[in-house]
Amino acid sequence: MTTIPVAIQMYTLREESAQDFAGTLKKVAELGFDGVEFAGYGGLEVQEVKALLDEYGLKAASSHVSLDALESDLAKVIEEQKVLGSSYIVCPFLMPDQRSEEDYKKLIAFLEKAGEECRQEGITLCYHNHDFELDRLSDGRTALESIFDDVSPENLKTEFDIYWLTRAGENPVEWIKKYPNRTPLVHLKDMTTDDEKFFAELGTGGVDIEAVLNIGDEANVQWWIVEQDASRKTPLESIEISINYLKEKLPYLAK
């Protein structure tokens, strides 16, 4: 099995980061994560963030950047990734008023253009799904299919979130195989088996995590990224359970 590194999506630790960004990064490193996926930089300059990553031995896996920020100043976002040493920018979420069929057409056109600009600068643009993109459009395709079918593969990659795919009744492995060599980033996330379908620590719910891990090499995954949007435990307790599960399943992590 290829050694695929594991990052934490910092949105999981948003409250801790707001109190102590540097200290939170240090705890992430101590738990055994290889890197982080950013959702903001804690009010710090990216040069300061890079210094902290170097100090704690962490890598910048990628950065979630809002569609508005991508549209308003993509050049700045790209330069920030270069400073951080990150190769991936992720469009993470569409607001409810950005989900009409006409909105998706505009999004596809923008992702094509932005993805090409990123690629010219050595950066890869990705799109992260939730469940609403599994709604069908007038041509019978899901919105998610339209995004990945209609934007050139070289200009847009996937960051499939396996919780949201599962919640929508989809099989994450089938989606990863549907778009070969387009999944450098995967959000690992579990789901409770009750009717609430709440976010769960890895290995404690009903999502087939192992099936996804088992196709990492085939899919050429570059980063596994742990995220837990909300937790019944403290976020640090949650991510410790999840990284310990991955250390069991991915022996190279147990260092």
C-alpha cells in the first residue's frame, strides 16, 4: 500500500483555532497527522502560518476557499498556496442562493477558467461536494455529474466527501471510480447508523471507510483528509479517535 498522508480539515477545530491557532496546529501534529487542510488562517499572514507548519513538521495539504474569494481575487489565493507549499485549492460550498440550474452553468464556466489559471501556476483546483449536488437537473444528470462531466479533467479534480455521498444514498467508491485519476483529495467522514445520520468518528458509524481506503492507490489519492463538522465529544477527542482508527487500518501511520 502506498503511503498516503493524512490531514485534518481545520474547520473541525474552528473553535480551538479561534482561541489558539498555533497551539491547535501543535496538537494536530502531536496526534500524528501529517498535514492540515485550511479553512482560513486564523487571522495570521500566510508566511506566519508556513513558519508554524515548518516548526511542527506539518504540510499544507490544501485550502478551502470560498467561491466568492476565488471569484474576487484568484491570483492572491494562488500566491498564498505557493507560500504555504499547498498544491490544491478547493471550492468548498455553494450557498443556497447559488444552486439553481443557471447558477451551476455559471459555476461550470468559472471553474473551467479558474482551473486553467491554477494549472498554469502549478496548482490544482478541486470541488468538494455535499448532498445537495446529488439533486438532478433538467437533463437527468445530478448537479455533481454536470460539474465533473462539463469541466475539463485537467482543470478540475474532485474532493469527494464520503459522508455526504453516503447520506445521499450514493456509493463513494463508485463515484471515485467514475472519475479515474481525478480524486487527489478525499474527505474521510463517518455517519451514525440511526435515523439522525449524525457525523461520527471514523470506524464508529456505518460508512464503508475501508472500501474507500482500499482503492486509494488505484485512484491515485494524494491526501486522506479527516473532517468532522460537529461532534458529541470535543473536537480534539473526536479527531484522536479518527486518527487512531486510521493508524490501525494504515500501519504506516503508526510511527
